[in-house]
Amino acid sequence: MPRSGKVPDEVLRIMDLVAEADAVFDCGHVAGHEAVALVEEGRRRGLERLRTHAARYAEDEIRAVVAAGAYAEFSFFVLTHATQVSLTHADSEKHRSKGMTIDEMAPRIRAATPERAIVSSDAGVFLLPPPVEAFREYMLLLESAGFSEEEIRTMNSTNPGELFRIRAAAVRPV
């Protein structure tokens, strides 16, 4: 996307199709300023359900994204040792993702607010534990960073359910 912030016509056509289908528009792995432009344009074009990968965005970009009505997603992957290895993600070229700590991520999640943040494992690579275990570890990190059980439940269940219009079954503690 150009630095001017003008969303390319091809993307506008995709946004219109997503709005017509009442589907979720995901900004993908773009820079923070691009996500802000995409979300703002998407809202102008009638998109109601938007999401972006926000772990690396500046806090002001995260606030702008959620103020425009998008959810900001933060994945466990960037907190793990898997960032130390070059992996193929979207193409055959190996890419390395810069890691971060929970102390670096927590303020970004707070900038989004638990009401507009989504947390995910993104643990489908061979270097990480199975997704359920990775997710459990992430929830423990979030708790250690000061997020309450209610905030964590909002970010890991309520918000994704609202975004994708999935009603979660009531879960009783064991």
C-alpha cells in the first residue's frame, strides 16, 4: 500500500465484496499505518467486522485501529522461540519474525483494550507445542502480565466469537 494512505483500487473491490457478503475483512500482515488506512476505508465502505495483526504496531496505531472499529489480534507466536528460526510462511522463501516479550506486548494489548483485543496461539508450526498447550502457556503469560481472568476470557473467547458470530457454549469449571 502506498505511503499516501490511499487504498489501491483492487483492495477497494475486495472490501466491497467482503461488505456485500457480510464477511470478516482481515488486514493481513501489514504495517501499522497501512492497517489504520485499511480499517478507516473499510468502515467507510460498510465493513462491520475487521481484524488486524497488531503485535508490532505502535500503541497510537493500535488505538486508531480499534477506534475505527477493528479488533487487534495478538498472537503467542511472537513470544516464542519459533521466532529464532527462519520459516516459510506465505511463500517458499524463509522469513524470520522478530520476537518480543510479554512485557513488550502487554502495553500494546492494553492500548487495544481487552474489549477490542483478540489473543491467539498461532502455534501451527512444528517448533511449538500443540496449539492447545501453546494457548495455555499464553494465557499464563497474560495472567502474569496482570490481565484478569475476565479480561483474558473476553480476549480469547468473547471477542473472537463476536467477530466471527460464533456463540460459545457455556463452559463449566472442572
